[in-house]
Amino acid sequence: MSIEAKEEFRPKIVAFCCNWCSYAGADLAGSSRLGYPADVKIIRVPCSCRVNPMFILRAFEKGADGVIMCGCHPGDCHYSTGNYYARRRMTLLFSMLDYIGVENGRTRVEWVSAAEGVKFSTTMNEFVEKIHSLGKNVRLGDLRCRN
Amino acid sequence: MSSEKKQAELIREISGVNPLKCMKCGKCSATCPAYNEMDIKPHQFVSYVANENIEALVQSKSLWKCLSCFACVERCPRDVQPGRLIDAARQVVVRQRGGNYLKADEIPELLDPELPQQLLVSAFRRYRR
Amino acid sequence: MQRIGVFVCHCGSNIAATVDVKKVAEMALLEPGVVHAEDYQYMCSEAGQEKIIEAIREKNLTGVVVCSCSPRMHETTFRKAAEKAGLNPYMVEIANIREHCSWIHKDMEEATKKAVILTRAAIAKVNLNTPLKPGESRVTKRALVIGGGIAGIQTALDIADAGYEVDIVEREPSIGGRMSQLDKTFPTLDCSACILTPKMVEASAHEKINIYTYSEVEKVSGFVGDFTVDIRKKARYVDMDKCTGCGVCQEKCPSKKAPSEFNRGLNTRSAIYTPFAQAIPNVPVIDTDSCIKFKTGKCGVCSKVCQAGAIDYTQKDEIVSQKYGAIVVATGFDTIKLDNYDEYAYSQSKDVITSLELERIMNAAGPTKGHLERFSDGKAPKEMVFIQCVGSRCADDRGKPYCSKICCMYTAKHAMLIRDKYPDVNVTVFYIDVRTPGKNFDEFYRRAVEQYGVNYIKGQVGKVIPQPNGKLLVQGSDLLDNRQILKEADMVVLATAIEPNEGVRKIATMLTASIDTNNFLTEAHAKLRPVESPTAGIFLSGVCQGPKDIPETVAQAGAAAVKAIGLLAKDKLLTNPCTAQSDELLCNGCSTCANVCPYGAISYEDKEVNDHGIRETRRIAVVNSALCQGCGACTVTCPSGAMDLQGFSNRQILAEVDAICR
Amino acid sequence: MQELIKRAKELLEDGTVARVLGWKAGDLPYNPEPAYFDSTESLADFVYNGFCGANLSKYLIEASKLEGKTLVCLKPCDTYSFNQLLKEHRIDRDKAYVIGVGCKGKLDIERIRKMGIKGIEQISGAEMEDAADTLTISTIYGERSCKFADAMLERCHVCKGKEHQVYDELIGESKETKDADRFAEVARIEAMTPEEKFAFFQKELSKCIRCNACRNVCPACSCRKCVFDSNKFDSAQKANVDSFEEKMFHIIRAFHVAGRCTDCGECSRVCPQGIPLHLFNRKFIKDIDEFYGEYQAGMDVNAQSPLTDFTFGDVEPGIVGERG
């Protein structure tokens, strides 16, 4: 391989998982040995409603190429209602990102229960693939151009 | 899309009715003053549209027996409103035949002193837009 | 600056086969704050834990990162170990390098790289960790049960039997609730009063149970384990201690025109009254709206005839304030008003009645002494029609969207009883579906059809038209026969939808318990915590949570009692320290956070703050850490960022984000 | 205006109010500024004309802490902000005496300048008394004129209506000036390709000098301390170069006021760089209306705000991609 050979694109992907369903779903994916790319790094939060839009924007600003948030299925939230608020917040945030021209494939919400190891793994595989197709995140890292 | 499917969709669109909301209680048929005149009964109308069995529906006598009294619409507990479905089916037929709505200024000419008031009222209900 | 120790577990070969654990430890040492790093075969083993304890002591560690399996597995283990060494357990974080790394990746280099990053994130978090201490709150060993129907009575009995004091608050002059109005109960047909009355007596005689009848909850403050409740004892105008329950006052009272609430207004009662003969307590109350003494100042017959001198016209409402550790809501139900259902002619004909009215008519102590008769002319009916789902399963706002659950069974019961007692009466039931999920329920319904010849017709009734001849013309349809039916009936019985009792929303608001759009109280978890409210210390019993029959109500009442007992059995409550906290210098007092809190844990206080020398009184959000469960909904909704979650603070999560994206 | 001053004098004299919050003339004919008047004499400086666009409701946060009542002049659209602040317990209803002042649309000096009218000395037709639909502007280059409507602020073209949502008394006539679709511009951007959208916002946001005028004027941005000034998010203003907030400031600000923003348009009015900041807020409003049902912040003090509310059947975030 020559030195000029382009380095393979390895996306940085942050996954916020709620402690009760999705983090456990990720654990189940692990104990079932259902692989997904190592590009995904999980941050544990008590509930999807703990995810502040600022966290997501911060991740992009620091160089993340994709951010995914996973929580309990609507109706199954450990705290009863947390994911309903999270759903509204994320819907509006994603719509705003789309509005300013950031590819909406870079953000995703998926409801993953503690029993859905398979879903967790397929979701992550799909998401990483999507980020690969979008390539490096340039726009959110530098929205303001200083000519 | 088959033509029946298309027509069913058209009926749903015109009527604004979702036939899947029906819980098959039969209150519409129970309440219908023209029930005995009908070959397809009001509650069946809903399932015919749900099953997209439109051809039989538009051929049915019931289409023209419905008085548009809207008792079924008024009393339906699930807000399915069978009367609106019948009305929509009628419109589909009328449109196919190239017919159109009455214009308000055409009406005085058509008036007949013998004409029952009920008919006028239901015509307004049916054709007001 | 923290002094952090990093402990990398091999987990046998579970981790070490795919992750270069030595490399992870080595890389960890490069991170800020890390003063110690080692790896070991099994960190969770005794020996492994000992290594952590030793390092904490020897190197004065202030924080620990264990790179191992999921925190859901061993977080508690390692936190306990740290505690043993004198470190605050909340200074320990786990980097999950097994489930989230070694088990799902095959390439060693890749997995090691990821493990290093996960470790880095955990270190970044620990750098910002602060020692947390679970709060403690005391538990008042007394329970309050709101509602004295079968649900409340059963709950109170079960709690009292476990040795705790219980107070029942009942709005009506007697306990007993809806069940006391019923004649027979399905599917066994035993008499309702026969099985309920002994329970009422047991409750009133129980040394641990104190009953406040004719009383209402006025105010609730406090939180789980430590509620303070004001109870309004409405003036009875009869001295509870003096009254002997002889009943002479009721007999002699000249005002006898008030509709009897107990008999659903089918007959009348005196102005001084007990709702029914077996009332507990057997002490009457004076209804001031119909009492001549109260209206005109003249009369006083009851006072004259009372030998015990128990009548006291000057009595006033009294407020009792009491402390409780647990509160059980058992407020029950009523039937809906039928104003929106003109088509069934309920308001036009006396012979169209609700099922609950029929219960009273069938009851030997009821307005007709148990004889089935028409209220219009007193004649015995020959044709009875029952209409199901009146106001239930209704998508528009005329009725209720839910199934009232009990109507199918009580209608089968009524039909059966009528056919049994009056074999010449024809009984027709118009139904949409017959729902009989319950032990011996379907058998019961089949008996009504097969043995008693009750005529079930599938199809809802469209209209009931009172005829000039006094009959009722029922217009229905038979969907299976595809024919329209016009049937002349003598009486029509409406299976009227049930709804939570009036006033439950007010009670829910006082308790900060969540309540749905149908006024049913919401359970903490629909499947796993069905008898608890999301608000800690509040439990749900009976129909206030959703439609139920008697056996289900009693079962739930027992379950609610057990949950309450479980709480009362504790001397102190340890609270989760990972709770939200509001920074009083940043808080706007805008109330947004309280709107999203599912536990009612946030309240507002006017508090004097010192904001860099400026002293002023501000409206500030205050989190009750005994109630907060730590979901974090408030932290995101807070516009100023004043709310933060301990253990998962904004800065901690951002540090993890930064570490991962670095 | 005279009626307003007369009434203000009366209320000051009879002690109903301790001060009046209104506008006084600025150094130029078109820049009146918010001002307190605490005596009848000081009211000599009081003005109210077509350039009094400033939404005074936010000043009541501080005024609520002062002794006595404050008379505040609110235009119909300002009353939404007043209600929203009430809802958030930021102001005290008992400390305010609201005079709903008439409004026939407010003027934007930038629009007049864009028509090539420079060197302005005097503008007539901007007084609220006359129903003039033409402005006569004397400039050092002679007299010029333009249509009132052409000089109106953007927000007045999408006026929420002439009704005051809250007031103690009303003075003056109002006129509905709506002649455009509130969401047309948002819809136009939505229809762009991602590249065009990005280019549009990059161009606009590049003008931002972080002067914080938008934040300071915004009635919804009423936090005692903004998250951008606190250390709670590691986001205190560091160097204005390459910091996170620098890039995300406007998105986060819009998110923070989502569901609370009444669309008063003050952010765009005061932006010295002319960034159409309302386009962020209005996007959220449009989405909220579409996803969760129409909602106007500040209309009903008791309504649940869309972001502190939910229904079981809410749309999933995936709708953003599906909608295309």
C-alpha cells in the first residue's frame, strides 16, 4: 500500500442509550455475539429524555459523523413518559437540522427494548452503513463560514 | 391499483370516512328508516367499502333508497358515519355518469309545489359544498 | 484534580481474547487524573475486588474506572468494594468493554482501539464525578385509604391486619360504596349485602382502622413516607358519640321528599337519614337542603324525639390533620349521565332505567321491595329489553371510548334472575359483543341463554320510542339475520357506561398523581407496576384505575395493601442519589420543569437568594429527592440549564461525548 | 398619542401607576427608544409612532420587582409575549397596568433605506393618528415618498391579528396588516436541496457577530443567566472563535425558545447584520403546528406548551427523512 493511499473512512458514531431498555438491548446484542462496527460508541443515560439536543450538536461539533439515540419503545418507558418528550424534542431537532441543510441521515432515533438485541445490532449496522454513504460530516462541524 | 381499490379509495376520500373504525354494532341499521327498502343495509355499506367490494355497492338499490336523513351519522358511536359513505358512493356514480352538482340558481326552476320539503332539505344536506 | 485508578478485567478470555488489556491499561495511564492502572483475570472475584480496595487505600484514589462487563452486571459489586475501602461508591464508573466491545468485535486491533476510547470516556466522566449520598426520609407508620367501598375496605383490612393504623375517608354518610347498592353478584349469584356487610362490620370493629364517613380530603402535602393530609369532616348535626342508631328521628322527620341517593332517586328519604339500614356507622346525617329546621328555623322534631339528645344543629365542619406514610386511592365509579343519549328515551320515560336502578328495584330493601314493576304505572312488565354498551366504546364525545367491562356479566345476571323469578317475562338483550373473560364467566352467560332462554340479539338498538299506549317501541337490528327489528317492550334497561367518581381529578391533583383523559388514575407501569401511581407512596385500588368487577377489585385492593405495607414496614427510606438538582442562581422559576416531571417531585418556593451580592426573593424550583427518580426530563426542558442530574450531569455527559469524538 | 399621554398623566396623578413604560424620541426621526417616565412632566418626551416597534413586555421582568404598578403600552402582538411571560411566572400581573395601544403596522427603516431613500430628516405619515398609506420623507436630497405597507417590518406583513390578548384598557385603533403567508419563506427554504439550504444558512449565519442583540431583546430569552454564559455546559463564552456555541448558537437559541416563542419578530428587527433570525423560530412553529396541532404561544396562559406535552400517537422523528 502506498503512503498516498487514501485512509479508509472510519466514521465516529455516538449512540445515546437509555439505561433500562436500549442499553440492556445493546448488552443482549453483545451476549448474543451480534456484531456491529466498532465505530459505534455508546453513552449510557438514565432515559432518552435525558438527551439534551446540545449533546447531539456537541458531538457533531467535536467531529462525530452520526448520532443515534435509542430509548424504550413508546409506552414502555421506565419513567412512564420520558421517551414521549424525547420523541418530540428529537423530531423538532432533526427537522431543524434538515432545514439548515445537514443530511438528515446523520441523526436517528430508534426504540430498542431490552429484548431486542437483534434489532440493536441491525440498527447499528444500518446506521453505520448510512453514515459511510454520507461520508465525513463537514457541515455541522462548520456551519459558520468565515470567508 | 385495481379499479375497485381506486374507487374504494375515492369513496373514502370523498366521505372522509375510515370504515376500519367500525365496530360492527349495527346501530346504523337499527336506526335507518329506509332499512326495509334496502338490499344492502347501512352497516353492510361500511364493510363493503372496507372490503373494497365497490361494484356490488354501486349497483345496489340502497344507494337511491337512502333518504340522507343522517340518523346513522348522528347515532354512530364510532364516528364512522355510514350515511356519508352512501353519499360518497352516490357521488362516484353520479360523477361517472358525467353528472354534476346542482347550482343554487337552477333550483327555483326545478321546484314543484308538490315536492316534499324533506327532499329539498336532504338535497341541501347532500349537495351543499 | 482526581486521582483515578483504572482496573482492566480480562474476564478470563471473554475480554482478553479480543482486547489487548495490557494496552488498555497502558493507554489509560496517559489520561488526565489517572495515577494507577492494572489488569487482572477476574476483577469481580474476591481477589479482584481486593486489588481495587488495596489500590484505593495505597494510592489515595478519589475515583475508579473498571473496564469490564456491563454496569448492569457488576456496577453494584464494584461500588460496594469501593465503599469498603472508604471511597464514595458513586466515584466508580464502568467502561463496558465486554458486551459493547470484545463480544461483538473480532479484530483485536479494532476492539482494543474501541476499548481504549470507552475507557477514556469513563475516565473523563469520573474526573467530574462528585461523591453522592443517598438521602434518608422517615416513614410514618399509618396509611390513608380514600374511599370506603369494597376496594377501600379490603385495602384497609389488609393493611390493618399487618399491624398498621389505617384511616378510611368516605364522602358518603356510610361506607359500603357501589357494592352495597347491588342486589346479587355474578357469577355465583350470592347476595351482595350478605358478603359485604360482614366486611363493613369487620372494618369498623378493627382496632387499627379508623373510619371518617361524610368526610373529604381537603389538602395533601408532603411526600412518600411523610404525607400530611387535612380531612374535612362535614357537619352531620348528629353527635356520633351520643347517637344510638334507634332510627326514631328518621321515622318522625316530617320532610320526606328528598330523592334517595342510595336508591338512585327512585324513591325518597327523610331529611335526617342513613343511606341504608346496614349503614356503618349507623348514625344519620341531616341534609340541610331539605331539612325544615335549616330552611325555615322552625321544626326541630328530630331533636325533640331523640332520647339520647344527639341532635346538634350547631355542629360545624371540622378539619382533622393527620400524617401518613402511604395513601391508597379507592374512589370508585358512578354511571355516566345519559343526557347525550336522547335516542334511548331515558329522560322521556320512567320505564327506561339504568342497570344500577334495576339493581335497586330487584333488591328486597329497594323502592319496590324487590318486585319488578314499571315506574310509570306499577304494572308488572312482560317484555324486557336490555341494551348493551350505552355510552361505552364510543369514539365521539357523547360517551366513553373504553369498554366498561362489567356490563356483559351483570346483564346476563339480571336476565337470568328475571327469567328465574318471573318465567313469563320475555327478556331480550341487544348486544354488540358479549365479553366474558373471567373464571366461570362464559359458562354463566351460556346458562342465561341455554337454561333461562334469554334472547340475545347481535345488533345495537338505534332508538327507543315511547308509545301512546305506554309501551316502548325498540328499534334495533339483528345483524346475523340481517333484518330490522321493531319490538314493543314494557321496560328497557340501559347498560350504562361507568366512569370514575366525580372529584377524582381534584384528588389526583392534590396527590400529584397522574390521571388520564378518562379520569382514570394512571399506574406507574401498565404491566409491571399496576397498583402503584408514578407518584411514590400513592397506590391504586379498584375502579379508580380502570373498570373492574368485584373479584378483580378485591384482588387489586389486596395488592395495593401489600405495596403499602411494604412501604410502611420500612423505618427509613433511602433515596436514589442520582436525582435532579436545581441551581438556585440560574433558576427562572418558570415552571416548565414541573410540567414534565412524572413524579410531581418539583415544587416552587419563594426563596431569598444571594446572587453575587444581590439579595432578592425569587421563585425557585425545588426538587424533592425523595420523589425524584432521576429520569432527567426536567434537565432538558429547563431553558436556563439550572436543572442538572447528579451522576449524569450535563458536564459529565459532554465530557464523555468529547472523549469519544476526540 | 395625545390621548395616550393624557391617560398616562391621569393614572400617574391618581397613583394607580408609579411609572409609565413607553417610548421616547431618539436622536433621529426613526429611532424612538423604550423609556420609563415617572412623572407627568417627563411625559413630554413620550412618543408613539410607526417606528415604535420595540416589544416592551420583557422590561416588565425588571419592572415587576419595582415598587408600585407600571403602566405598559403593548401592541396587539406584544400581548402574546406578555402572556407567555405570565405563564412562566416571570412577571407579575398585579404589577402591570396594560394599555393596549393601537397598531397599524410598524415601520422598518432598513426597508426605506433599501428603496434608496437616504439622508432622512423628517418622516410624516408614521404617526398613528392618521390612516395615511403613504409616507412622506424629507431628505437632504429633497422630498421622497413611499407606501406605508412597503416600509413595514416583515412581521407586520404576517400580523397575528389586531386583537390584544390581554389588557386593562385599550387606546387607539388597530389594523390587521397581514398580506403575506407567515410560513411562505420557511416553505421556500424547505423546498431547497440540502446544498442550497446549507449555503443559504451558512451565508446568513456568517454575518453573525455575536453581539447578542437577538438574545437580549427576545422576551422568551429571559433567563437570569443564559446557558451560553454559564459553566454548566462548558459553554461559557470563551474566545469567539471556533467554539461550539459560535456555530450552534442560533440553533440552540431557537430550540430553547421553541414552543415559547410567540413569533414577535424582535430578533430579526434588532439584528444589526440583518440576519432573518425569525426563520429559525418560525420553522419550529411550523413543525409544531404540523406535527402536534396549531399552537400559538402566549394565546392561552393555561395551554400546555407543545414541548412539555405529548400524545401517544405523536409522529416519529423518522418523519423528517420520510417527508423528503
